[in-house]
Amino acid sequence: MAATDFSPGANAALDRAVQLAAAHGASLRLLHAFDVSVWHSLKGVFDAQRLTMNPPLDVRMQQRLTDLAAALATRTGIKVEARFSVGDADSTIKAYAAAHAPSLVVIGSRAEPALQGLGSTALKVLQSPACPILIVRSTESRPYDKVLSAVDMLDVSMRAAFAAIALFPAARHHLLFAVDPALERTLRMADVAKEKTRVLHDSMHTEAVRQLDQLAQELTKAAAHPVAAEVADDVPARAIALRAAALPADCVAVGHHGQGAVSALFLGSMAQHVLHHTLRDVLVVP
């Protein structure tokens, strides 16, 4: 499912959704939310007679969505359906995802894709995702060449890595596990001897390498290329951003830790940094 408000950012997301649907032989749903509150605000600022010209704006927007779906189906051969809804965008997207369980929801990061950070709609949708969400920034819709998956060996990060392989099997995949130096500082503050702290750190690093290599071998079975694995001694958010830039990665896959009211706090610890401080597309998997 691709959400669109016909902005440049939404168009970039739609191009990516079309590319993925074609690659997987999937159908595509286009979703547009007509926000009545915004419409009434516009009527209060601009010429009401001009804005309410026949046919009404909601009818014209619905027709625009229908025409877009028909044009895409004709051009690509994909089964494309148009879904028009009334309400704010984030609630509409979340309700649709919860009710229909699409394999992937694709949305633009902002109305202008070149800008850093997230728009309010994308941020709200990510607070409690019902399915994998692909946040699109790139206006280039060619298949991804390199995908970086952030892994901490928790179930949710492993789901993200497997989802990235399933969605982008032809890409070159890289796994990154960051051993946070903060643990070493915490041990020292607890009066753990420096030598023992180093031994614990080295042990953790060795175990991370072992587990990550094992995961890479498992993922390679479903990938077109051998999956690379790397362990970094750095703060996870910084390690991911630096490695994504160095590859350079077209997309970064991260797990969404937490649900409900506290989800934004969990997302902010690592995934939100990636979402706000890179210009890569980001796959968020719950």
C-alpha cells in the first residue's frame, strides 16, 4: 500500500511502491486521505466561491486518485486499486494497515523528499506500526543496490533483517552489530577492574561476531549475494549512520522496539536517529 497526497515526497514513495510491486508480482493499493479540517481552514483563508467550485474538491481528489491508479495499471500491468478516505492521514494509514494487513506500507518522509527529518504523518504512523513501513526519501526508483540492516540479535532486529532480504533479494546486504562503549563505562563506574572490563568487552565482541556470522549465513540462503557482517565498537545510532554513508546504502533496515505509548521512546533510541539524520530510505519492521 502506498499513501499519497500527490506531493513530490508521495510521488517518490509511489514510484518505489510500483517498483517493488512489479518485482514481487504484488498488487498495489493507493490510499489518499482527504482531511476535512484542512479543507475548512483553506476555505477560511481563500476565496470560498473559488474553492467550492463544482465539482467539489473531495470529488476532484477522488477522481484524481482513480485516474492515477488506472494510469499506473495501464503502464505497468500491475493490479492497482484506489482507496479514498476522509480523515487525517496518519489515522487513515494506521487504520487501513490494521484492517487489511498489507505486506508493506510505503510513505514519503516529507512532502519534499530532499529535506532531512520526518514529517508529522510519517512520525505518527511509525509510533505503532501494524506492519513493515518503508520510509522513502530517494527520488530514484531503481532497485536498491546496497541495504544495511542494524542488528542487535533481539527478535525484532532479526525480523528486520529477514524482511529486508525478502523485500530486496537482489540487493547486496550488510549486517551491522554495534557494541556500545557505554557498557564499558558503566562497568568502570561500578568499580569493575579495568582488565576485567576489557575481558568482558572482548568476550561480548567475540560472541557478537559469532552470532552475526551465523545470521549472515542463514540470510545468504535467500539472497542473490553473500550477506556481509560487521561488528563495530561504537554507539549504535552513530555506527549505523556512518556505515550507511560509507557503503553507501540505499536503504537502512531497523527494528521497531516497543508498542503503545512508550514506542516513541524505544524508536528514538536508535531508529529515530537514523530516520532523522540520514537521507537514506528506511525500512522499519515491528
